[in-house]
Amino acid sequence: MLIVYMFIALAGLCCAVAAVNGGWEGRWAGGLTMLTILAGRAVGTFDLQLATSPEFKLCLDGALLAAFAAIMLRSRRWWPIWLVGLQGNAVLAHVSGIMIPSHTAIIYRGLESFWGIPMVLVLATGPLLDRAVKLATNQGSDGGRGDGTTSSSACARPDAGG
């Protein structure tokens, strides 16, 4: 149980970093991540069997994947793409748990929980790296890169809308 509380603390810290440094993307992604984690825990206090079923987890993580995809499509940053990829892996782990019920509980548990840690770390490091680039580009006429370019953000995706 200690590991669960440590993960919730790590997720809370990473979501707070994303909310402070990540602009609208960080606020939405961090808020939705914490909402999903806390919703799963809340359901677990009332119905542990439902909360641990792959179908319920698929619904929660599938909704989070859809929200991350919407954020990614509107964002001009690269880190939401990583969130979608990592969350997609978590969703596929739930699908495999449903399609192959002979998976032992340990294998399924490892697959479905593995992707949470890199996801929350990307949620914190992506906005921090964007912020570092933004600070560097605001120093001097060439953005502190020394190459003569004046791009407002080296981490921005040129093809994204918004």
C-alpha cells in the first residue's frame, strides 16, 4: 500500500509542476491525470472488485487517452505526444488483460501499472524543458542559441494548430 501512496505523491508533484510550468496543456493534462488517479481510488473504496477489473481500468484510461489526444492535437508542444504514446500503452495493457484472461495477475498488474511512472515524469519534465527553452530564447536577439535565429520556441511543433 505504501507504493500506491508514493505513486500518488509523485503524480501529485509532477502534475503540480506541469500545472505551474506547462501552460494550458500542463494544467489540463495534470488535472485530468490526478482526476483519473483519484477517481480510480475513490471507486476502489466502494467496490474493490470493480476498481480492479480490466474493463473499468480500460474505461478510465481510455477516457484519459482521448483527453490527452485532444490536448496533443491542439498543442504546439512535443511532450503531449509522449503522453499519448505512454497512455496508449497503458490502454493496450488493459485490452490484453481483457482479451487474454489467462494472464497471471502479476503479469497484468505489472503491464498496466508500468506506464504510469514514465507518464507522470514526462508530465513534469516536458513543461520544464519547454520553459527552459523559452527562457533561453528570450535572452539576446538570437535567443541565446548563437545561431542567429529568432524562433520564439525551439520546442514548438510547426505543424500544430493553435
